[in-house]
Amino acid sequence: MTTIENASPDNDDPQADERADLLDLLAQHRGLLLQTVQGLNDEQAAATPTASALCLGGILKHLAAGERQWSGFVVDGAWSDDVDWAEVDWSNPPSPVLAYLAQFQMADGENLAAIVADYERAAAATDALVRTADLGSRQALPSAPWFEPGTSWSARRVFGHLVAEIAQHAGHADIIRESIDGQKTMG
């Protein structure tokens, strides 16, 4: 994981302080998230002990996919989505929807160590992009249902969104971990 010490602000980069702040925030919230899975076995990481269908391994898988997707957005623009999410028949979802939902669970044969390693690879790639992207560059967002047509985000906004997404899911993970064995990340 990147820490502020590794960010090495470049005096020739007017966005260096901002990059260092983003890297620090990402590292802080990823660290809290990863703390929730320390010392767990695969069965515990796959458990869904709360009213939610989320499990700790699934949260990590989802965030790895999210970091990759949003990093791809910064570089290449909106992803192609073959699903009209507003029209999904949730009683019989199509295979792309099932694949999306599967990222929130641990499948048979998946293990926590491999999921953590994959998440760390995705995070490292995001950090590399934070260090090099023009934070002011903009891309048009994919169409509804999540975004208003014609909306665009800067790379800066995308990285801020990733901080918020990681922090939100770290909170979910903390509740799940506390439900498993009483351990809390904070407090």
C-alpha cells in the first residue's frame, strides 16, 4: 500500500501536494479495510453474519473491480455496459448482472489470501495512476441509471469517489467483522 512517505511530492508538479493527499487518503482507508480481514480464515471471510448479503472477501473483490473500472475510466472514458440496469428483471437477471453480483461473494475455491493480493495489485495500479494522471482531465460518465446524461467527472473527482467508496465499504466490513468475532477496527 502507498503511504504519504512514498508519495514523494515533485516540486515540478503543481498537483504534487494534491496527489500526496489523495494517496494518503486512499492508503488510510485501505488500511482500515484490510485490518478487518486480518487473522480470518477463508470460511470467516466468506461468512454473511449480518442482515446484508455482503461478506468480507466479497467487499474486497468488489473494491478491486471498482478500482480497476474507475482507473480505466480515468484513462479511457466510460466503460461499455451491456446491461440496461433500469430494465433488469431481478427475478431472472441476465448473466452480466449475475457476474456483477458474484463479485460481492466468495465463490467455492476462492481464498482470502488471493483476494487480498488481487486487491493490493488493483490498489497499486490506482496509486500509480494518481501519481501520473492529469487530475483536471475529464471524462463523460456512462449513462443512467447512476448518472445524469451528459455528466462528466475529472480524474480528481474519480479518485475522491474511490476514497469515499473504500471508506463506506470499510464501515460495512467493520460491522461484518464485529459480527464474526467481536473485533472492531476502531473503538
